[in-house]
Amino acid sequence: MIWKVSIDGGTPQQITDHIALAPKVSPDGKLLMYLFAESADPFAPPNRVAIVPFEGEGDRKTLEIPASSTTAIVVQWSADSKSIIYSVNSSNVSNLWTIPIAGGSPKQITNFTDSLITGFAFGLDGQLACTRGILRRDAVLITDMK
């Protein structure tokens, strides 16, 4: 759950009533987004982004995003606070997509053919920087234990 309290103290205010992951305040300071799973399973990967007003009342929005079981979804606000940019993992390859919070269809903005995105950011000049890599796992079978 996410709560907020004034830096000067006061009564905490509950923002969510369910498990919420990776909260981020929009660049304009007006909205808060967080990830959550639309599932009763507490271990289900997040497949929704909630957008709520940071101050006061207002419209709450929920955007559906593809769940990921390979690596965690990485989500950021666009610089203008009008879109959400998120990673989609498919066949061990991540790409970034954007979706406007006012409504509309998601659009793919990268076209990588290998590796998984573990983080990304945009510079002041608008250039994209990504951290990417591969996920390795080894399985070992141990027999004849004595």
C-alpha cells in the first residue's frame, strides 16, 4: 500500500488499498503512478498501471500493460507527464512502448532484437539511455547423495 504524509508532519493519507509497486510522481508533480497486479495472487506479476492525482480528488485511471515473468517491468513518466513509457518482455527481448494517459493505443518506441531492459532514462536532450543484458540460469542435477 502507498501512504503519503506532509514533510511537516500530520495525518498520513492512504492512497492505495492494495499492493502497489514502483510508485513515481509525474514530472509536473500532479499525478502518481504505480504498478499492480489484477489478481488475488500476491506473487502475480504486475499487469496494470494506476494513475491517481497526487493532491486532492480527481480522475483515477488504470492502464493495462503486458505482465512479465522474465524480468521486472520498468516504467517511467514521459518528460511532459502525458504518457507512460514501459518495457515489454517477449521471448527474452525487451522493448519500450509508450501509451498516452488521456487514452489511445500503445506504440512501440524501440526495436531491439536481443537482451532484456533493466532500466532506462531520457537525457535533457531527449536521448534514450538503456541498461540491457541477458538473464542466465543454470540447473544442476545432483544424484547419488550419501
